[in-house]
Amino acid sequence: MVGGGQGAFIGAVHRMAARLDDRYELVAGALSGNAERAAASAADAGIAPERSYADWRDMAKREGDLRRNGQGGIDAVSIVTPNHLHAPVVRAFLAEGIHIICDKPLTVSLTEALELRELARRSASLFVLTHTYTGYPLVRHARSLVADGAIGELRLVQVEYSQDWWADASALTGEGGWREDPGMAGPAGTLGDVGIHAYQLASYVTGAEPAEIAAELHTFMPDRRLDDHVQVMMRYTNGARGTLWASQVATGCENALSLRVYGSQAQLRFDQENPNVLWLTPQGGVAQRITRGRADSAAAMHATRIPAGHPEGYIEAFAQLYRDAADQIQAHEAGVVAPPSAAYLPGLQAGVSGHRFIDTVIKSHRANSAWVAV
């Protein structure tokens, strides 16, 4: 692991997710750029002192050497740093032939995202982008329903992701503070933090991306340098329309990610805060409540661990990405065909699409919310 030392929320989540299915062992890490903090964090995570690094460059080189010499270097690296370090860390480990599991967003710009895609294409390494919510069984079931024509022709997409933790000025300090620093987060605040999750979820389930968007960014909190509120209208090539709302100053909201997809024959509705339920409502018919454990698509059953009625949540969804990545890595190392679950994993193309969306939103906003081609 690179990043994710003491006090870092997402690093701990990745470690729990990786260990849940007994598919990974955490053996090396550059958990902080501060040598003392890196060592203390490694000790907390059970990493031996000789495999703890204060510099990710040293880690990439040393672990690559161990692999080449048959001395047991790492198979994959989990990258959980602030956004501005994603690209340089990915480059270093790709150069050593090490598989990549990277937290979103892919990097800080579309230009860097396109560069990384080309580097990875020339590499033998696999690449997984951890868009968490694609690991939910019922998100995957919803995707299967749309692909199988259960909702008919796509007409409307409504997705929103609202939180309130940036509604307080104290959020600018501590572990979350880098998210409003353009030098570390990139040019997008809430747009890049949760707006990109909303966009990716809608695209993942519907299999469609908008052709044009009109967008507005706003910053409610004084002295904040990046957006904390986003609203977007979307036009699709088949004539469908969509809206995306993302806010981190939505008072009273915890982690309210929801998706509603309307077709010519039925509606789908998913709420991340109640992820064990998916609603399918046929036009003129009775709403059907589909529960995790009873959804019968191959995609949903593959991502289901325990019997119906026993709730699964965020950590399990995250763990599903790690489990599918392990399947793909082992197949790759054995020289056999990738398992079907590889198709469920977000990768470099999802990262590029997300940055193209961010880039287009910013262009539209700067043009007084004009319609801009994606």
C-alpha cells in the first residue's frame, strides 16, 4: 500500500476490504512520506520494519527487484494517496510490472488520465480503479436488468450524491483538508470527490454516457478554493435526459447517493444508504422490492456472500472489488483467460471517462453553464 497511514480514513477501508475474503496479505507499504509516521503506521498494520518505506519510489524499486529475483516482491499495490500523487505512483509501479489497485479519481486531469491509459496498455500489469459502489450486488443486478432490456428504452437518469461534512468550516482542517487544495486535489472539489462517483454509478448501471452537458459549480463556504456544490443537466445520444446533483454542504445529509433510471417500460431505484434493496417498478404495474440475496442475475449472485436477510454494506462492496481483482490477477499470472467477473470491475477507461466528465463540467461552468460536448 502507498498512502493510508495513521488517521487516513480511506486507507483503513482499503485494508479491511482487502482482508475480508482472505485473498491478500499486506506485506509492504509506504504509508506516509514522513519516516516516523510511516514506521508507526506500518507497525500498526503488521508490516515488518524491513518492508516499511518512507518513500514510494524506494518501495517500487525494491519490491520490483524482489520480484525479478524471485524473492517474493509484492504482486499488487494499493494506491490510496491524495489525488496529485496517483499518477506518479502508478507510473513507478507500472514500470516494475506490478499490478495496480488505485483509489478514484484516476489522477488530477484528463491529460494525465490519458497518459496513464497509454502507459498501462503498453504494460503487462492489470489496473483496477476502486469505484466502491460498483461492488454492491444490487448495483450489478440493476446493470444486468438494464442490459437485458427490463426497463425498455432509456429515457431519464437522475443521480445525486449529497453529504454535509463540508458545511462546517472545520472540515478544512485535518485529514480532509487536502481535498480543497487545488495543488493536491486537482481543479475539482466536490465534483472530483463525490460528483465523479455519481457520474460513474449512472454510467455503470445504464451503460450510457451523456453526449452533452450544461453545468454549474458553486462554492458556498467563504475562502474555499474549490467547489462544494455541483448541478449538471445531461443529454444522451438516444434522446434521453439526465440530471446530476452533488453537494457536500447539504445540511443533514450523511452519504446520500441515490440513482433513479426511467425507461419506456419500467423504473429502477437504488439508494446507497439502504443498499440491500433495489426497486423495479413496471409502467402501470406494482413496485417490486428486490433484496440482496434474492436477486438472481449472475452478476448479483457473484457479489453476494451471505444469505438473504443478513445485511451487507460498504466494506463488503469495497471488498468485492478486491476479490474480483484477485481473481483477475491470479488468472493473469497463471496465463489463463480472465474470469467473467473482470467485466464488472472499473478500470482505466472508467477513470478516463470520469476525468472527461470533470473537464467538461468545468468548461460548461466557465461558459456560464452553456451546453458543451463531452
